[in-house]
Amino acid sequence: MEKHYPLPRDEVKSVREAIQKIRYENIEHLYVFKNGKQFRRYIGEESYVNLPLEYLFELKDTDVVHNHPTGNTFSIDDVYSAVNYNLKGLIVVTTQFIYSIKRPETGWDINFEDEFIQYIMNSCEKNAREMVEKHVTQFQIIHEEKEILFLHFLWVFFFNMFNIEYAKKEHPKYSI
């Protein structure tokens, strides 16, 4: 998998500006904010951004904003990274929604290698699949939306278990 090295900072001065800038991009972009200011910027591929190991330590206590052109909420790798690199917050931007998680004040306190955490994750996956199938059988979603809804339900169930703030919001409507 190709590594993506940092690019020079651009004109983006806030998380809100980053969200608007990358909303419609067809490849993944990632912004790192430290104390509210742009610290790093990366551009990846259609379905991933792969930061080199030598830059990962810089993610501690930062807010990361990146887009998913596929329309999905957080991938499992996104959440693992947020926890393992101790991000303060993570935002995923799609054309329709803004998904966010924030580190609890007590810290992430999740070890994905722990058997109990794996059991919880498996239970949440099972519950999410059941919810998606229920929506499909009730004709509330089409087949192409299954994966998007599955990941959303997975994180709703999982984050509720750990009292982690997870939000799915529509983009604000701006008037001129």
C-alpha cells in the first residue's frame, strides 16, 4: 500500500473550512489540526490515506478531518487509529453527512486486542447486520446502501457501550 507523505499547509484555517473543502473530493484528503490550527495535510487514494509510520506519533491530542468519497462513516481502521494514536477527535466527511467521535475525558480506554472488546465488537456487528436486514426487508433502504448503514449501526452500538460521543449530522445549509 502506497504511503502518503505530508503536503505543505494550504489556505484552510479551521475544521469547518476543511470539511467544506474536501466534501466533494473523489479521493481521500486528511487534515490534522493541533490547537485548532492546521498542522498537517495529506492526500491519498480513492479509498484510503496511508500515513507513514514516522508521522503517526504527531496525531496524539489532535483533531483529524478526512473525507470518504464512498459515503461511509468511520472504517474500522479509522476507529483503531483514533484509539491507538490517542486522537482528541475524528471527523469523517461525506457528500451528505459529517460523522464525528470525540475522545472521552477519561481517555479511550479500549484495547482492540482484548478478548472482551473483540466479543463486544462481534456482538455489535451482529446487531448492526440484523438492523440493516430489517431495513432491507421493510424496503427502507436499497441494497447499495447496506454497507453504509451497517457501519453506522455498528458504531452506534459500539460507541454507546463505551459512552463515546458519536454523531451523524447533515451538512449545514448556508445562505448567502
